[in-house]
Amino acid sequence: MRASFSNLVTDLNVAAFVRMRGDHAVSVAKWGLILVPMAAVVGTLCAGFLWALDAATRLRFAWPWLLYLLPLGGFGVGLLYHLTGRSVEGGNNLIVEQIHEPGGGVPLRMAPLILFGTVVTHLLGGSAGREGTAVQLGGSLASGFGRALRLDTDGTRILLMTGIAAGFGAVFGTPIAGAVFALEVLAIGRIEYRALVPCLVAALVGDWTCLAWGIHHGVYRIDAIVPVDALLVAKAGAAGVAFGLVGLAFAEANHALGGWLKQIVPYGPLRPVIGGLAIIALVFVFGTRDYLGLGTLAASPGGLTIASFFGPDVHAWSWALKLLFTVVTLSAGFKGGEVTPLFFIGAALGNALAPVFGVPTGVFAAIGFVAVFAGAANTPLACTLMGIELFGATYAVPIAVGCFVAYLCSGHSGIYLSQRVAIPKVPTDGLTTNTTLRDARANRRSGRARATRRSPEVPIPPRFTAGD
């Protein structure tokens, strides 16, 4: 009797196990049929976008006078968004918000609007990136797939994350970093492991599709070889403080200038006009066009690009100039992204810091390349993996240290204001769980305002009185 009962229990367990594995196989097959076509479409669009970006950049080099059309082009794109794209002006932040709280979804028109706006920005000389376009292409198409397939809330969230992964992996040629970025960018201190495999599949398919179209990504080489010892790791950590603070400065300057322009110029299409005129003025003030566009190509052999900072020559202030040009461009409402300019800023800052620390410029340029982005986007794991994918594993430890320290030093700020704080970096008063960076920033500003109003009432300690 006991043997029969035991056999029955065993048979039931086996049947339940087989049923569970069968359900799992069906789920994997279903997601595969959704993810592979979606990621292939995203990779194809990213390939077309990168081709168009390269063509626009080379056309601007051939026709330098296009720079003077930047205010007019900015007005045209701004008017287009004003008339047809107000619902998608949130850009990357809209996608992050929809992942946290799925609602109306991401409109499909985001894809053509952001693609057109970004190409115009680069054609006419704005200093912007390409990650925002890739992420928005992926997010809008993923949302469209989700609506067509009538996925539930959880399915929609996962599909949006895979759209981000596919776009990021395709546009930079770093699929592992793209997968982790899509999971890590949503919240500080928390990673959505449930979507890990779908995001990896989407990032790989997106990258492979982009490469299949003949797109080639930039290659950056570290020529110098130095031992990875405790001293180099300590220097990377010290430099990581600077990388994090510059990432913080970039994010805060962009938000502050953008907010100020919205206050003084309520009509959206006019803000890019002001930004375009400012960019033209900066070109004349500094006498160079090296800080326009992506920074991956130069109009002349002696022009500065990201690759320049991996060479032996030191460029002390290029990071600050690129930061200035990019903040003016993006805060005025031109379309694109922040990441490639952050690569430029980080590599240039690493190049400038290398002589101070007695390290070859290429080594610190590589660390800064990803560490400033890690601080500005609060994605240290994705940026560490990106550094390994781009530069190899030789300097994996100092790259990781630089990214982690930069992440800590950038505080509860960042380029994506819809990012949430799941676990604070350090204990902070008034910062509740799942607060967005937008709310955290508003709380800091209101706190400073209250402190300013109270300051006249605070008595001056005797030791600071006159005559001491």
C-alpha cells in the first residue's frame, strides 16, 4: 500500500514537472516569435539611422555653410513636434515611465519624428548623440508590437525593455551592455532580472541585424600596456571622483538650462532658434567646429574626435568645451541623445587627467569613456560591460572601479529624470523609495529655497563677529 502511494506521488511530481517544463517551452517559443522579428526591425532601422547620420555628417563637412541653417532647422523640427509630437516629447523618459506604469503606451510616431529630428540636428551642426534616437526607435516599435499582439501589462513592460536593449545594442555594437542597460536604467539600486534573457536575445538580434546591413562601429585602441596593479586601480578610483562629478555637472546643467529656457520662451519651436544662434556664436568665440556633431568624425585630418584622446597628445579643456556645446544643443530642444557626447567628454577628461596621475592617455581615456556615462546615467554595471566589450578585458578592473566610483559620486541625479530610486546610494533625508529623479531634484531645489529664506533669521555665531 505504501509503495503504491509512493509511486503515485512520484508519478504526480513527474507529471507536474513535465507540465511545467512544457509551459516554459511554449512561453520561450512565444517570446522568441515576438522578440526576434521586433529586434530585427529595430536593428534594421538603427542601421538606416546610422547610415543617414554618417551621410549627414559628411555632407556638413562638404558644405560648412549648413551650420548657419541650424536655427531655421531647429525651428522646423520644433514646430513639427509642437504640431504633431507633443505626446512623444518626453523621449526616453516617456519610455521609462511606461515601463514603470504602463498606460497609454508609446506612440508609434515617436520613431519617425526622432529619426528625422536627430538627422537634421547632425546635418546642421548641433552637438548631440544617437542613443536617444536608438532607444526611442526601439521603445516605440516595441510598444507598437505590444498593442498589435494585445499583450498584458507585464508583457508590455518586458517588451519595452527589450526594445531599449535592441536599440542600444545595435547602435553601439555592444549587445551585452545593451541588455544590462535596459534592465539597470529603470531604477537606481535595482535590476529587473525577470527580463534578463529577453533583453539579451533582443540586444543580440538587434546588433547582428545592424551588422548584417554592413554597418561598422568605431574601434578605439589602447596602445600603451601598463600593469593592472593596486596603484593603477587606486588612480582609477581617484579619477572616478572627477568622472562622476562631471557626469553630475552635465546632467544638472542640461536640466537647469532647459528649465530656464522653458520659462523665458514658453513657445517650444523658438527655443531651438536661440540654441542654434548660441551654437554659431560659440563656434566663432572658440574658433573651432571640432565640438559639433557626434565627435566620431572630423572635417580635417587635424580635427578632434573621440579617437584623438587615445593618442599621446594631451587636450586639457576639450571635455569642458564639448560639455558646453552639448548642453546648449540639447537644452534648447534639439533631438539626439546624450551618450556619445558623454563618451567624448569622458575620453577627453581621461586624456586630461592622465598626465596628472602618470598614466598613459589611452588607458584613462578608455576609463573616462564609460565612467562619465556611468555617473550621468546611473548605470555602472552596463558601462563596465561596455568598457570590456569595447576595450577588452585587460583593464576590466580599473574600468569597473572608475565606473562604480563615478556612479557613487554623481549623487541622486542623472540624465533620465524618470529613473527611480529603488535603493539610495547613500542614506538621504526625505528620499522615499521609488522616488523619481525628477521629484528628488525638485525636493532638493525646494529645500535650498527654504534654507535661503530662513538664512537671514539664523544668528551669526560670536566667533564670526566683526573684530575677531
